[in-house]
Amino acid sequence: MSGLTPDLWFKRKTYGWGWAPATWQGWLVFLVWIIFFYLSLYYVRPAWLNNLLIFFSIVVLFAVCYLKGEKPRWQWGKRA
């Protein structure tokens, strides 16, 4: 977490493109998303509504990561 400012909840992945939780707030957002995703898979019917909820939950998770995370970019490991 070196170099990560306190207001950022997600850090850039070391390999590839994307984010990983870096603070307790980031982990809480991710945990709530996982619970919502699981519950919508097993308890929401009909299927079209389930698909719509999952799509919008992914959009919301992406938006939170983008707003509260480091600027995303492709990486091939740590810089020397």
C-alpha cells in the first residue's frame, strides 16, 4: 500500500488492468457486492430481472472502484 493516499479504497492491480481492495472500506464494498451478487443469483426470479440486477451491480462496483481507486492502467508488475 505504499504511495496509496488515505482517500483511495482500491489500489491498481500489479499485473493486468483493474483494482484490488486496499482499505477496510474497499473490502466492505467488495463484501457487500459479493453478498448482493450471491443473493440475486439464488433468490431473484424471473431470469431477466436477475440478469438486469447483476449487470447494474457490476456497473455500480466498477463506478465505485473508478471513483475511489487509483487511475487504472495496464501493468506488468512493479516498476524497479
